[in-house]
Amino acid sequence: MTGETLLDNSAEAVEAADPARHRRWPLWAGLGLLLLVACLGTGAYAYTSHYADRAVPGTAIAGTDVSGMTRDEIASMITSKAESATVAVSGDVTATATLADLGITVDAGATADAALARSESIGDRLTALFSSEDLPVVTTTDDAVAKDYASSLIPADKVRASNAGIALDAEGTSFTVTPAVSGASIDPAPLTQAGAEAASTLSPASASVSMTTQPPAVSDADAQAVADTANNWISQDVTISDASGKSSYSPDASTKASWITVTAGNDAAPTLSIDSTKVSSWVANQASEEKVDEVEGTRNVNSKGDVVATPVEAVKSQTVKNADALSTSISEALGKGTGYSGTFEMEVGEEKWTQRTIADGAENLNYQAAPGEKWVDVNLSDKTVTAYEGATVVRGPVSMVDGAAATPTVTGTYHVYLQLPSQTMEGDNADGTRYRTEDVPWVSYFYSGYAFHGAPWRSSFGYSGSHGCINMPVSEAQWIYSWAEIGTTVVSHH
């Protein structure tokens, strides 16, 4: 009792000597706990940041640890291993097959993406600390490639077994049978199994194969039945009539044959289908024949509004509007072994006109000009040039020299496009020799190399004798040059 009292008194004495000491213990404990949490938080942040774009610990692909690797590093590793994952072929033949030989494609990118999916979120990265996963290699397989490779292993001195098939004849108008052949064959199953093993483990594998003599999977009779069906399709009549019913379009046998697609099977008879794209192309070509482009008509009217001439007749546009529907119907009908008859339906546009007011009296002239419009009349019969504004003569008729018989002046309606005060002209004479004339004055071109120009070397006019240009007295050519503008209409006629 006395000892206990002494101990209690000692504790009380200590607390009495330093009353704050007892209160410091909870404070230090709290600070220590906060420091521990802070350290753990810093470590977690560093971990999750480091593995944001890397495979988390515990991640493997086909038994190979990829922890800490980036997507590119994983993909590169897979590609490298896939190249070494060959299949050693033994038995009746020996060879080394790559995965590609066996129709197996390793998708390194997709496999790497699957590995990185484990670190997609912060939660995924933390959860991965308590789990591991060995992911499979992502692959695609084409059995037909493996079958072809197995066939390629048969020695050249052996006859290979081949199925009967069908093909177009030399004229391209009907299908005939390519006969089946019995011969040596290698079962591709052991190769595909070994290839799958090599791809899944990214390591070499082996397969033993044997050659056997076997009949083809597709007989001549099987192929003939398919050829008969195809030829029946070709024999069906296909007709598209125009909207008026007066004409029609029908594909020939070779065209219909080209529409048929033959798909060979490894162990079954070929299948047939209609290539709708080719049918659509044919229909579109026929539809283009029915297309009519719009032409905007022109009516010349006098000051009273009366139509005095129609230089250009209006034409309504027309386009086929049911080409797609016809193409679909033809494809469906032939695919059922029946013919088809249809009609083009047209989308017809509106008739459009431009009304052009001409000068009173211009309806009786060679060019129906608008009031005040400048134009030049070249009369090759009278050998004259006359300038008009509207229907009013403002100059002429002036005698001129037009082209000689061997180099005639063009006829038609043209427009002044170039004017030069002086020019050196040269070209070929009718006999092939060259000519050159310097300082030809007051040149106004209206078509190609044809122009009005002064001819100071001539003493008279009113006959044919130039290289095609309109030769005029210098003063008259100067007047035309000064009066006419770029775009002025020129009408040359007999």
C-alpha cells in the first residue's frame, strides 16, 4: 500500500512538475499519422502516374511479362516474336512455314491495347497491385491461305487435286466447266493447328503432314449445274424502253455475262451473284443517251413587243430519274433467273426564254441588233462593209477587198476581240511561200487571224484578192478602228 502510494505520488509529482508534457503525446501521435498518410499518398500518386501509359505489374502476354512497357514497346516485342513463331513442317514434306504462310495475322497493336487496358484508370492501376493476368495474342485467320500453302508443299512431280470450276468461254458469252482433277493432297488441319499454337505462344511449333490421293471436293457435275444456272441468267431478256416507247436498250450476252460474279469455294461448288455495280453502270450509260441538255431560247421582239424572230429555240432539259430503281430490279430479276422489262422515267425541266428587244427595222437585216447597238455588215457578194447602230447605217457601204478564192474570208457571226494601230503581218501564200507586210495600219481582228485593216498598197477595191482579211482604204480602216469597240458584232455573209 505504501509503495503504491509512493508510485502514484511520483506520477503526480511529474505531472505537477511539467503539466504540458502529458498533453504533447496526442499531438505528436497525430503528426506522425499525418506524415504516414502523406507518404502513402505521394507513393500512390507516383505509382499511378508512372503506369498511366505503361502496362501495370502483373501483366503478361502469351507468358511474357510486359509490366512497365509502353504500347509501342509491347507492340514491337509482339511483332518480333511473331516473326520467329514459325512452324517446322515434317512428314511426307519438309518446310518452315511463317504465320503469314498459314493465313494467320498477329495484331500487335490490338494486343498491346488489351495490355494497356489494365491501366486505363487510376482505379484499374491500384487494383492491379492485387491481381495478375496473362493476356492472349489477338490474331485473325484465313483458312483459304493455309489450304493454298498446304497445296504448295506438294512436289512439282505430283499431280495436285483440284476442284471443278466454271469460267467464261473465249467469246465471253457463256460459262463452261473447268474439269476436276484427282491427285495428291495435303490436309491443312495439322498446319493450322500448329500455326494457332505458334501464334498463341509467340514461339515456334511443329506439324507433321502426309500426302494422300483423294478425289476433288467439287465434281464436274457439280460445276456443270452452276454453269447451267449462269447461262440461264445470261439468256434472260433485259429491256429498257425510252419514255416515248419508240426505242429501247438491251444488253448483249457478253455484257450480261460480265455482270455475273463467280465465287469459288474450297469444299463446295462455286456460287453465283449479280454485280449490281456493273448493272448500275450499264443503266447509267443508257440513261445518258436519253439526257437532253437545257437550251435557253431567244426571242427577238420589236418596240411593240411583237416577236419578229426566234434565233434560238428553247429546249427543255430531260434526265432519267429512275435509273437506280431499274438497276436494282434488273439485278434482282436476273438473280432469280428471270428477265426484266422496264421504262425510263424522265424528269423534265421548264422551258426558258430570253426576250431581246431589237431596233425597229432590224428584223429585215442580216443581224437583228438592239437599238443603238454597233455592228458591222460584211457583204462578200457586194464586196462592201457597212457600219450600223441598231438598224441605222452610220458608215458605208464602203468597197473592200476580201479573200481570194484560194484564201477565202470566213462567214458567220463574230466579234471584234483585238485592235492594233499598226502591225507587221506575215503568213503563208496559197502556193506555200511566205509573205510579210510591215506597218499594216488600223487593224481590228474579229476572228482568229481575220481582221479589218488598211491596205495602202492597193489603188482600188471591190474585188477578191486578200489572204482572207478585209482590206479597206486606210481612212475607212481607221474609222472602223476608232468607232468599233472590243465585242462589236461582225456579220460576214454572201
